[in-house]
Amino acid sequence: RSPGSGLYSNLEQYDIPYPEAIFELGYFFVNPKPFFTLAKELYPGNYRPNSAHYFLRLLHDKGLLLRLYTQNIDGLERAAGIPPDRLVEAHGTFATATCTVCQRNFPGEDFRGDVMGDRIPRCPVCTGVVKPDIVFFGEELPQRFLLHLTDFPMADLLFVIGTSLEVEPFASLAGAVRSSVPRVLINRELVGPFAWQQRHNDVAQLGDVVGGVEKLVELLGWKEEMQKLIQKEKEKVGRGSD
């Protein structure tokens, strides 16, 4: 959702009043084409998970991941093998889609061909435009976001990785754990409460996010495990593309 990023460069052909309009329902109903042009670039499968995603997968494999809250809509957490029940995709997902007319729900994969073929996805029942379940400006967050009310009081460690912590209500989650709970920030810069409301047990690893995660993995003695996991997942992708 950041105007000026490369994702917006393909949209210059459209007469968009302002970049954020792509994620506004009013504009989408009038002209869905710019959103689907952007969606084609973001669609799951175009990018592969990196070490940061696989570190979170490793936490899950070790039974240490209570929940992963993400603002990302690229589906890379799922691609890294983190089960949907461990995920809260606060800004939505391409994994499911909903008809904007009859409200029928569909697997997002049903419309992949349309998106990749530069066609507007249409409902097979009523021919209404089908929108991926991405949260647009003004829409409510998914019901699963309410899990934070029970998750955060239970947590005994909080990782905050690669985020600006600017968008509410997501940004407030960093302050939702008990004051005795250590919070670890792996990020390019101090953000949110790490910048203006630090706790005595906060830890910050600043700089390149992937490099910071890899440094932590090494300190934990998990480097070999991580490499094996990444190799296994790469081979799985390779078999799937044969």
C-alpha cells in the first residue's frame, strides 16, 4: 500500500486520481482493472519466501509459534508452510475471494487464470466481479484478528519483524503483550513503541531484516536446520513445477 513503490509503476496507463484509490471500494466498483493489474504482480506464486519466513516456519515446527500476525497480502507465510490456523492475515489474503454481488465465497486459486490473463474475475453464478479477500480502506479487518484478545496475554515472547508499525489497529499489537514479556524487533529502524515507549526488556536488531534473522538463527544454533528446511521446500517447489 505504499505509493511510489515499484508495484505502482505498471499503473501509469490508468488515470487513477491518487494511488490509494486502487484499494478503495468506491473506485474498485467503478474501475476494478487497476487493482487486478496490481494483483497480477502480487499474486501468490510470483515470489518465494526468504529466511525471515522460514525462521517463522521453524518456530512453528518446534511448537513455539502461538500465532503469526501479518500485514502482508503476498501469501508468503502460507508458501513457507505455516498452517492457516496459525496465521492472522490482518489485511486479508488472495487465498479466498468473494463475489461483490451475491457474496458467494470461492478459493482464490479458481480465478488465478483470469488475473494472470488480464481478465476481470467474474462469478460463475451471477457474473458479478469477484474480489480477492484483501482488506480495502474502510473495510473491517477479518474476524480472526480478534484472536489477539486471547493470544497476546498468553504470549511469553514477541517478535516484531520488518514493519513500519504505522497502520492501526495492527500497530497497537506491539504494546499488547504483558510488560514482563520480552519484545524483539528485527527491522531497519526503531518503530512504534520501540522508538517512543521502550521497555527494559526490549531487544532491537537494526539493519537488513533477512540478515538480522539469519544472525539470530545462527545464535540459536538452528542454522543447519534452517538450511535443510529451505532446501526441502525448494525441492518441493521444483517438483511441483515439473
